Amino acid sequence: MSNWNSEDDKLAVLAKGARSRIQAKVGAALRDETGRTYASAEVSIGALTLTSVQMVVAQAVASGSTGAEAVVISPQGESSISDTDLELVRDFAGTGVPIYLIGESGDPVDSRLT
């Protein structure tokens, strides 16, 4: 995870906080092209189910963002970066955006580029 930086540490804190706030299994945080950050957790209400990445991308778009610098996903337990979330970030922000998966310690355990 050679591209991980101190700004990504902040995203890790936000993603973990979003997850724990509602006792969700997965939280995510996104830093947009202007440096603004968004954090959310997965939601499931009746027939509506959204991943944490879908939630943060939707928040960014609704706030007028047009791109992303990085996304951090904080799962409870073992997980992986889904192709669906990877494709969504690529559709929103283009190629070359790092998506990091962090462990409980907040350190990156996996990453992929859009």
C-alpha cells in the first residue's frame, strides 16, 4: 500500500466511525477531488440495500462532487473489495482512484485501482 498517506488515515477513522455508529458490518469513506470527505455505512431497509461505497458515492454526487481521490472501506471481519463497488467508483471518478480495504487496526490490508 505504498500510496497510503496521512489523509487516508483520516478516511480510515471516518469509515470505522460510520460503521460503528449504526453497528453496520461495513463502513466507507471517500475524499473527493476538492478534499471534502464523506462517510457512511451500508444500509438495508426492506427492499432497499445499499453498500457503504454506494452510500458515500451518492453523498458525494448529491453534494456536487465530480471525482474522488481515494476510498477506504472498513469491514467488520474479513471482506474484499467488490467488483460492483470498484465499477461504481470508476464510473464516478474515472480510472486510477485507489480503493483501500482496512483491517480493525485501521491499516490497509488490500487495495485496488479503478
